[in-house]
Amino acid sequence: PETFKSDTTEFAHASERQFARLLDFYQIEWEYEPRSFDLEWDRDGNVTQRFTPDFYLPQYDLFIEITTMSQKLVTKKNRKVRRLGELYPEITCKIFYQRDYLSLITKYGLEDRAG
């Protein structure tokens, strides 16, 4: 059987692996957490908050952050993505909500693949 990048990458969450499978399915090139962005600093210039988007899609020059259903987490991530846009206007980062891509995964039967 064909080996996909999503099968050999260590992910922090199952939802990230599922999303990577979706990208593999569509043959979209991706990198997992390739870059972190400093968002906040203390008075001495030490970084106090950093943001590492889950995925980078080189073909689209797009970062993607996967978020779960938890409204508290969604609010926190929305704030980070907004801050990222303020500090790094050249960076595009989109939040993908779990329910949106889970419906795609179910539709294409990707959650059943071995791995």
C-alpha cells in the first residue's frame, strides 16, 4: 500500500492527522508546524507568547490552524491569528474548524484508512 506523509508524521492531535490525510488525499503539499511566530514580549524583550500554526501549504503560501469545538479555545486561537495578522501582514493564516473538515473526511471515508 502507498505510504502517505500523514502516516509517518508525529502529530499532537488526532484531528491534525485527519486533516493531513485530507491534504494527502487531494495531493496538496503540506508541512507540519514549520514555523513559530513571536506575538508578545515583556519589557525586557523576552518572548511571552508564541504561535505555531499547525500546517503550512507551500502551493498556497497559507498557514492553517486546526481548532476543536471548544469555544474557549476557538476564541483564544482567533485572537492569536488576528495578532499574527497585525504583526506579520505578509502571512496568511486561516482557522479550520473541526466540524468543517470532519464532514469532508467522513464524506470521503478517510478516517477508515489504516495507519
